[in-house]
Amino acid sequence: MLDPEDAVIVNALVRQALVSTQEVMGENGVNAVLRSVGLERFIDNFPPNDTRPGIKTIDYARFNQAIEDFYGRAGKGMLRRIGKASFQYGVHEQGALMGVAGAALKLMSQKARIKFVLNAMVNALKKTNPQVDAWVDEAGDNIAYYESTCAICLGRHSSEPVCHLYVGSVGEAVRWATGEEYGIIETHCIAKGDKYCRFEVGEVKA
Ligand SMILES: [Zn+2]
């Protein structure tokens, strides 16, 4: 198994997270958070859009924790908004590809659309970073997205799930693919001691 200290996030994903955080928190907000976790080097200097290692995953997890600490009780909602913005950024970056997918999606059932977009997320993540282990479980009553290498909660401990940013991204992906709002619940979280983080999509509409 990968030593957590060796896990990295690629530049493109760091960039995506920083652009999205700046969109939601403003420039002063993102700068304050970067300073508080010793990542000053990214202030006015977001990494390029490539797949070279950007930061240690453990630092990315600290960055997430800092946003939660910064906003207190509002932190969860803030992180969800950043997660939504992050998915939108990803769609924008992959414009042509997602345009084609969007047209094909119109012909599919709600369930097929959800499976399609979540598998696309898994594939996009794996393509940019071979360390990632993520999958979609389509067999149960509810479709669920899993990641056993979740970057948000690496090294963190909590009695409650903490991957609110991920919840926002999964929810926005499902909304993008179906045109409907589905509740997303993080039922398992590595920070709680589970083997993976699991994000369950609410009951599929007809
Ligand atoms: Zn988690």
C-alpha cells in the first residue's frame, strides 16, 4: 500500500481546487487559507495545468481542514460550494468531450446518466494520477461512488465524515448529467476509520 507521505496531487487538480476556492472565498480568502497551511508559494502563483506532482496529498487534506476551520459552522457548506465549482471547472476544461457526452446523455435513463457521469469522474481522476483508487458501485439499491485514496481526509481523524468538497463535486456531477438535484450522503469516510470514502446518491427518480 502507498505510504500516505508519498501520495501526491497533480498540478492540474491543485489548480482546479485553487481556482474553485478563489471563486467561492475570494482572493483574500484563498490567500489566508494558503498562508495558514504553509502553502504561500501558491499565492498569485497557481500551478500549471499539467499532470506533474503538485503537492503532497497530506498538504491538500490540511488545506481542506483549514477551510473548515476558517468558516466554523459554515465551513461544510462552503466546501460543498467549492466542490461544485470544481466540477464545473472540470467540465469547462474538457469542453468538447463533455459536449458530446451531454448530447448522448439525453437519450439515457436517469440511472444510466448517473452511472455514466460518476464513471467518467473515476476515469478522469485515474488518468491524471495513477495512485488513485476509485470506483462506482452500481449493484446496490443506491448508486455509490467510492475512493480509497481520498485526498481530502488523508491523515485526518473525525467522528463525522469530512469530505464535504467531494460531496459537492459528486452532487454537481449528478445534477449536470440528470438536470435534477439528488441528495448525496457520505456514508463512509477514511477519517472515521473506514477503508474508503463512500458517497451515496439519493434514490433514483423514474
Ligand atoms: Zn472522507
